[in-house]
Amino acid sequence: MLVAEVQRQLVDARVADRQTAYHCPACHAPVRLHRGRQVPPYFAHLPQATCGVSSEGETPEHLRGKRQLAAFFRPWGPATLERVLPTIHQRADVWIGHQAQPVAVEFQCSPLALEAVAQRTAGYRQLGVYPLWLLGHRYRRQRLNWRLIERFASWLPQWGLCLLFWDVRRACLVVRHHLRQDAVGRYWGGQRRVGNWTQFLLGATPPMARPVLDDHRLRLQWTRGLQRQAPQLRLIQEQLYLTGHHLAGFPDVLATTQSTAPVFGQGLLLWRIVMGAWLFRGRPEITVAEVRTLSRRAYELVGGHAHGVRFQADHVLTSAQDQLLADLVAGRYLALSAQGWRVRQAPRWFRDYADWLKNHEKIKF
Ligand SMILES: [Zn+2]
């Protein structure tokens, strides 16, 4: 920690001396001043201490980062280091005494379990504090993935759904913003370095959409994936077998290049394919309730999620559902009826990739 207590006064490690007896501002146990060549000065509990207030093990990155973050956010409101919140047993790395709503900045450099993120976030919410997670180097090295998004992504007006990283070496913020998934589930988004508070407020425009999907390559890729017994594809293929279909022979009307919020597991396209198989299983009429049930089951099958720790994604599935039904009505496969939809004709599935190719070569050449 960077701040300790002496007779109820808080003292910064930078101005501390070795003669004075310092205590932890949270548990009041004695702490020791460390001053090395590599690491900026900091206080640490004695080895046997059991401090009830969670704090991250101090690394040079964490110690430097906290000071840099306090400086970065100072224009936002009075920023102080290591505010102890005894009622929720938490210590915010940087506290911004913003008038409207205080902000707790957490600089996360070490791994943290989902439950711990959820618990800390809930603690801050209980006090009406807005938690802002900044991630360190180990996280910045990672490719975008659901574990990262689920734990730490939040929605900010100028950045959309985003992840915030802090680069200690350059003392700047790195924002991965407007996070999305393409139709086959690949994560993408914009990235921007932000040197000061004003730039942070300005935000960034969403990046250009990814190029269209290569339908041909995808069907081939899936065929090979199934030959290799790729476990996630197999689960989906097993469901399709029950309706007599092959994944790589999906009807053209189900193809899409739309991106989604980054909660769609293996992606919107696989969800549409499963739905396309299930909706035409022989019933002449499909009710609204049936569509909703199938839609949720298909979403589970492709590994979709309803929320992260800091954001909800309920609407994502509803809009995917609306779009699919609209496409099927426009393609004259379904017609609107009093209860929901009436089946006019099932879309044509190809036997497999080879069959699809044969039929599409005729069109191409
Ligand atoms: Zn303590």
C-alpha cells in the first residue's frame, strides 16, 4: 500500500521515514516501510498479519500505476489514493470524490476470479459508488475473449461497451471500445490510446464493420472441423442430425454478416442455423411462445450469455430473433398468423458442403 496511518493521520510512503511506527489504515495492524531500488516506496503488512480488507499484492506495476491513475483522473474530481471502505471491507486503489457519484478506480494487475469481480462490484454498488476497472499488462497482452469481457467490460457513453487498460510504461490509458462479435463469433473492436482526461471524455467513433463473411470458406471450414470432431461444432451437428440436416449445407436464407454485442458465444450465424432447423420441424403453425423457447435453447446451445458482471444483454437475443423471423417472412418461408407464424415452405438445405458447392457453381459460372 502507498498510504499508512500515524496517530490517525494518513502518510504517503514517499515522505515516510523508517523511524516512525506506521499502521494499516484498514485493520490498524503495524506495517513496514519498504524502499528498494526497483520499486517505489510502499508499506506492507508483517508476514503473519491477516488484513480483512482485500488488496492486491504490490508489484512495481501496481504501485506506479496507482499514482499515475490518481494524476490522470484528477481533472475529474479530487483523487485520493487507497480509500478504505470499512463497511464493505474494500480498499479502492484510487478514489475520485466526484460530486454526483464517487468513483472507485481499481487497477487490476493480477488474475481475479469472476466471483471476486462480482463481489467487489456489488460492494461498491451497495454504497452508490461507480467502480471503474483498469487492467494491467497481463490483461492487455490477451486477445479479446469472453472471460475478459464478462468480468471487466462496461458501457460508457462515448466508448460503447469497452475495456480499459492502463499502460504504466507510457502512463496512458488504452481503451478497447465498441466491442462486438462478428457473425461467426470472432471478437473485435476499436483501440485507442488516451493521454489525458479530456481525450477520455471525447471518446471515439465505432470502428468500421468487418469485411463480409466468406460463405464458401466457412462451409469448408466447418466440414473439416466436423471431420476433426471439434467438440463445439459436434454438439451443434448432433442437434441438426435430429432434423436430418448437415451444418455445412445450411440454407442461404440463414446466412448473415451481421455483428452482435459480444455475448453470442459461437456467433449469430450458428444460432440462426439451429433456429432454421428447429422452426421447420413439421409443425404448420409456430406460436410466439414456442419461438421464444426455441430461441433461448438455441442461444444456450451456441454458448450465448445474458449478461456480464457490469452489463445486461437481454435485448441481443430478441433482436436476433426479430431479424431472423423477418428474413423468413421476406423469403416467403413463413407468413404472419394470429398466433404467430404459419409455415409456407421449409427453406432448402443442401446435403453437405459438396452439394452446396455443386448448386452454387451453376450460379457462379
Ligand atoms: Zn490491514
